[in-house]
Amino acid sequence: MIRTRAIPSALRRAALPTLASVLIVVAGCSDTSDVSTDSAPATTATSSDGASADSAAPDALVNAAPGGETSDLGGVGTLDSATVHSIAVELDDAEYEAMLETYSSTGQKEWIEATVTIDGTTYEQVGIRLKGNSSLRGIAGGGGGAMSDGSSSQDPETMPWLIDLDHFIDGQSHDGLSELVVRSNGTATSLNEAVALELLQLAGLASQDAVAAAFSVNGTDEILRLVIDNPDDEWMAEELDASGALYKADSGGDWSYRGEDPDAYEEVFDQEAGDDNADLTPLINLLQFINESDDATFAAELPERLDVDAFATYLAMQDLLANTDDIDGPGNNAYLYYDNDTGQFTVVPWDYNLAFGSGPGGGPGARGGAAGQLPAGVAQGDTPAGPTPTEGEDGGFGAGRGVGGRSNVLVERFLAVDEWNALYEEKVAQLQAELYDGGVAQGVLDQWSTIVASSALVDDATIAGDAERISQQL
């Protein structure tokens, strides 16, 4: 019998952490200086009353944001997380409308040229295109391009973007940073995704760094956006290994085996990095194994093909983060990294704008709050467009456990093995104790609340409300 991944008892805590620290931090930032403009220095996250957000954090997180120090939260390239950065985009309106029309009619994401100014430094002929799948369904689905997360194609400053400084000019970069992703989120603060990405890293998983940015397009009012690493060759080399290969699962695809022809996987997986190291062959071999191997062979040989410990950690973190859109969620959100040296795959986390139970409109979502809110374009009880996952030899692998009835053959088969199901539960308990019970997660939330408050782009009440909703789940 296939055992589904439920929230273990370790997640049901006897007492929730207090919100006092985050409310003090937010209140202390209510009269911070104005956010930087294109020609002004970036704004550093400081608290006017000197309050520190690190009371519950371990040594590695102490003084990450207040006082202008370099942030231990990391950053995107040389863009430090302790600073609210300024990113201004100028693009041609006609080219933008043509790009939207192309996506609406074909699903293709065209590159257009833009001028981009980052913290006062201007770059010409920058490549920019839409970034996302389920988050963009409002464009193709009508409704004036409105998305359920609040973004709209009529307001380009709210849209999800991939910015590539060297797309049209080889070697152009911002202090070595060439690509960055401007994320969409159903909240004004993006606290849920910022905190989730940091906790994934603290759990030992390859994740993306994030910074807050005052973002504008064609002179619009600045709004707060979360900007993260793009998982490309540079990111893969830094987080994993340059000799590997990185594949991205498409939102409308599945993890079924479609034969040996690489063309059969064109609409379900994209190779994002490591083209010189490997082609789709390792991925196709893995898909054949997880779909066609018998139970005994699967249990015996999967550790040769997959980092089992990391995958158990990944599954545990999805539950701890109350993420409704993971590897078996409606968006099919995941990357797969292939290590040429070991022959093993690792599932890489991606897309956490629904973390901590946030629905696409910013409220509680299916796993962490009120049930029934799903990503854009997915109705309750529906599975997103795309092939139905293939049923395994013993049946049952198509039985839905994901949000909206979606399932993932690897998750189902992995948790059907007693040893690995126990490992997953151990990881939940371990990470619950290390990250949540010890106050580490609360410390990260406090720090990000301080950073967001320093932007003066989101009011204190909104920050406190978003922080409280997250804190109640820590």
C-alpha cells in the first residue's frame, strides 16, 4: 500500500513562538530613510531604535541585517541581502505588447531589449523576458492579463521577469552578476519565499539566494520585489558542481518515461545548465528506472541513482515550509541536478511563493491554512494541463497525493519503502528541532522583516501581519 506524505506529529507543536521580536523590529523601522533611487546609493536595512532581530538565531545569523554589516543571509551575486537595492527597467511598450501576444498565442517567452539600472549603474541592450509557467496563465487565459497573485500584464512592474545582462552583449555583468530573477508573490512583502529559501539552505539543500529590491518599469512607482538567483551554469557551479547538468521540470509535464527519444521530453523537461557535460540521456535513464523497475530493484538500486538522504530532507522541508506547490504540486516545481562523478541525481528546490501555506492571492493556502486555494489557472480538484502521470506496474503510482490530485511517481515510490519513509520522518523531526524549536527560523523571519521594513515601500501593519502568519507556523 502506498503511504502518502502527511504532516507528522512532530509538526504539531505545543506552543508557538512569540511575535514580540518581529513586531519590535517592524515598529523600529517605521520612519526609516527613503528608498534609494536610480542615482542614489542603495538603502541599508537598519532599525532606528537599534533593536536586533537575532535573539533567537544561532551565531551564524547574528547581526545579519542591522547596523549595515554584510548580511550572513548571503545575497545575489554582489547584491547583499542586508540592503534594499534599486532596479529600474526601461523597455519599449510596443515590444512588450508583442512579447505578451507571442506568449499568449504560442507559449513562447521571447527576449526583448531593455535598459536596466542597478543601484545607479546603467546597462544597455539587456535581455529581459517573462519568467514562470503557472504564474503566467492569466496572460493566455484572458481577463486582461490579471494573475491570481495580484500581478498584471498591464502593470509590468508587477510581472515575473528574467533579466540577463549579457544576453545581447557578451560578458556584460554587474560585478560578475549576469542573470537575476524578479519573482512574483501574492504578498506585498514576499516574506514567505525569502524565509523559505534561507531555511532550505540552512537544511543543507541547494537553494537560491534572495535580495529585496525597489523595482520599477518605465518610470512607474517603485514596488518591493524579491530578486533571486537564476539556476544557470554559474549558480550550478557555485551551489553544486560545474561538471554536472541541471534539468528543470515544466509545469505541464510529468515524470513518466516516454521512451529513448529526447524529443519526447521537449515539453516536460528543459536542460538549463551543463550542456557541455551531459545531454538528456541520464535523465531519461532515471525516468525509465523509477517508472519501470520492480519494487525490489527500486529499493536496492535507487541510492545509486539518487541522493536519498538529500531527497528525504527535501520532502521534510516541503512539509515544514507548508509548501503547496512542490515536486508533486500543481506547478511541478523542481530542478534535477545530475552529478557526472557519482552518477546520482539530486532534487533541487524551486519556486516558494506559496510557502507557509500562502495562497496565490496572498492568504492561507491548502496545506498551511484554509483549503482550496491553488495557483493561477488551476481549479479546485483539477490537475494542470499536461499528461497524467504514468501508473506503475503494481498500480497506484497515479493515485493523487499532491494538491489538486497531482502525484509524482518518485515521491510515491520513495515513501512506499519503509526505510525511506522512516528516514523522511526522522528528517522532519530533526529539522523541526534544529530550525524551528531552537528559534532559528524565527530569527530569519525577524531579519527579513527588518529588511523589508527598511524599504519604506510596505507599511508596518502589512509586514507585521505577514510575519505573524508565518510565525504561527514556525
